[in-house]
Amino acid sequence: MKVIFERYELTAAVTNVMRAVSTKNTIPALEGILLKTTENTVVLCGYDLDIGIRTEISATVIEGGEIVLSAKLFSDMVKRLPDNTVTLETDDKLVSYIHSGVVNYQIIGMSSYEYPELPTFETLQSFRVNTAILKNMIRQTNFAVSDNMSKPIYTGSLFDLRSGFLNIVSIDGFRMAVRKEKIASDINFSFVVPGKTLGEILKFTASEESDVQIIVGKKHVVFKIENYSVISRLIEGKFIEYEGTIPKGASTKLKVKTKEITAAVERMSLLTNDKMQSPVRVIVADEGIKLHCTTVVGKASDYIEVAYEGDEVEIGFNNKYLLDALKNSETDELIMEFNGPLKPLKILPTEGDSFVFLVVPMRLS
């Protein structure tokens, strides 16, 4: 195998592909990147048996072949090469020679026969979503994905397509995030994608005008982002009927500036941490919102003047859960709806229904 690459293109491909490389695996080849030549391109793959990333870059292929190289070592090398071109050459003993300018490396590779094949599957459904919209939807819901492996279904986000809309839903038992967008598809279909996979989707840089093609099979899904394919297993199981958990109506309703309420909660959070959990007490009364927090460290209070409709209410929240919802609203103003001290807080945009966040309260003593 002998191939000449453009260094910038190779570096970008290796950096993206190695995010799916396993760091510790009983199959040594999975700690590497697979490089396989075609007529005028080289395919690069990273795979950890849960998620795989594949791409194809242009190259001058002098002699075809395939090899698996240590992902970390190869990545560290190509990032530091001095010239604009990189030559990779391998011999029949799997020794790889990497040349760029006056720099030469010699490393031992692994046979591609030891590298598992990426999953192939029959397509059940396929649809497209604008790249910028999809990344925004993931960003506004991924914070509520559970990390509790006792209920694996909630370690991912539900993609629920119905009546020309895509809903992405995440829930962890303490909060729920629902993000909704109209898309050019009339299929009715749902599936659950691991939160880890969606986190990797966010890291790809792609034109905001481009589309992501999403191809769904029985047990796997592929996200095609420009010249990259991200393949992931799906999570099997029954997701909660999320629409029925969203409270209807409100006994107390107010509109507040997002930065103002976020800053106030952050000030209360200075007195609490994972070891000293104490609720941020929110009191809606007297033409405003009063905030209090008391821990063994001390006490804090704040006040926001705001008009509200309905009943006075006193309710407590975990500061992190409340802040996650506020920060991911990504709007200048938001609506907060309460239904007493024991029902979830509902956070909504001031116009439309693009998102709904629920935050379960903490019981106040």
C-alpha cells in the first residue's frame, strides 16, 4: 500500500474518525483506525462496537491496500507533520512508513482482517433534517438524557416522527426536554438513539445549509453528515408516553427574561454542591420571584420583579436541573408555568411550541 494525502484533509478525517475508536477493548484492532484504499480515495473507519464513524477522502493511490494503525499514535503524528503532503507506505510485514518533508516515522500496523466490519442493515425509514436545526434540537435535549444504566431506554433520546414533525425527547426521571420541528417528511415512526451518539453528532462541523440524512434500520441508525457516516446501535425498549406527562394548564404563569432568572439561580447555587444538596427555594408572590437557598455554608436570597398570573406558589428545585433547563432554552424570554409545589415546572418559549422543558421539584421541609 502506498498513498499520498493532503495533510490538512488527512488530519481532519483522523480527528473525527478517532472519536469512535475504543480506548480499551479486548480486540486490539478496535484501538486503531482502519485505512482502506479505493481507486482514488482512502476510506477511514473508527468503531467501538457501539458507534462507528466512516469517511472517505481523496488521495493519490499508487498502490492499493489496507491497514489498521494505532489511532492515538497516528493522530498525534499527522497533526505534527511539517509539510502539506503526507506519504503512507506499508510493506508485507505490516510496517508502515510515514513521510512528510524531512520527517520520517516507522510504526507497526495491524492486519485489517482483525478489524470487525461495520454493521450493515436493511433500511426501514429514511429522512432528512437541516444540519443546523438537528444540532440545535440535540443540544436542547441532550442535557436531560439519563446516565442510569438500570433503565437503558432513557440513556438515549426518542426520535418521534409524526404528521410532518420531528420530536426529540429526553427524560431522566428528574427533568424532561421535548424539542419539536417541522420537517419535509410525512412518515410516522420512532426510535431511540444513545445520548453518546448524539453527543458525537454535535462535534461535527458542517455547512448550516446542508442536510443530515438519517437512515434507520431495525437495530441501527446512520447519520450521513456531508462526507461522514456515523453508524450507531439503537436502544431497544418502550419509551414513556411523553405527551401524557406534560401538565395541561397552569395555576401560576409568568414571563421572565432568561438571563435574569438564570443569573439569580446561579447566585443561589454558590452555596450548594453535590455533597451539600439543598433546594433553591422559588417563591412567586408580591409581584415578583423571591429566591432563597440555605446550606451549612450560609444563606442567600435574591429577587426579580415580574408580573404573574394566578396563585402564589412556593417550590424547591435542584439547582443544576433548573439551570440546565434555563440555559438550554436559548431564548431571550421564556414562560414558566407552575401547578403547585409538588408538580413539575413547565418552561416554554414565549411564542410557538418549539420546546417544552419539565423540571421535577424537590420537596421542601
